[in-house]
Amino acid sequence: MSLRWDKYIWAVRLAKTRSQASEELSKGRIKINASTTKPAREPKVGDKISVVHNSATFTYQVVQLLDKRVGAKLVVDYLLDITPPEELEKLKLYQASQQNYRQNGSGKPTKKDRREIDDFLVDWD
């Protein structure tokens, strides 16, 4: 069975499209066995995939090869998540800092807020 890295990454749902998977591999955002690789190389059972997302690095191990895209529930049969807990904490910390960056109610008013402002201004005149 001939398989490419970009197709495998797309099939196990680490990227939404195959072209995105190819681009991420080419730019080095997804590393195979701690090094950059070309999208056309063939994956092997036991290879480790490192995906950088925000500030955390997620690590997966290839358990089994596949030739078709699988449902989200079946991904665990083909890919083993070996991400250290420290990386998950980094992601939670990043998400918490982003949540505090912009509070609810600041920024552009909602449609309801806009209507209330308009009603208030009509009565003002």
C-alpha cells in the first residue's frame, strides 16, 4: 500500500484538508520523528508526529496505516495520543489568557444592544 504523509494526516483528522496537511508539513508545523519531512514520504508504523498548536506541542504515534479517511471515533485505532500532560497545561494556560484578553460586552455591540441604543436615542430627541 502506497501512502503519503499528507494523506495520512488528513485521514486521521489532524488537518481539515489534504492541502492543509501538505502545507503544514512543508512549513514545518507538523514534524515527523522530530524533523521536517516532505508530504510525499511514506509513513511507517511507530513513527511519531508532533503538531504545534498555539503554544502546545501535541505528540502522536502511528499505530496502523490506512488508505481512507475515518470517522472521529475510529481515529484511536490508527493514532495513539502520547502528548505529555505539561503540554496540555500549556494549552489550558494559553486559552485562559486569551479568554481574559477580551471581556464579554467589550467591542462591537450585539444586534440587541444596537436596537436598545437606537430606541434610547429616538426617545432622547
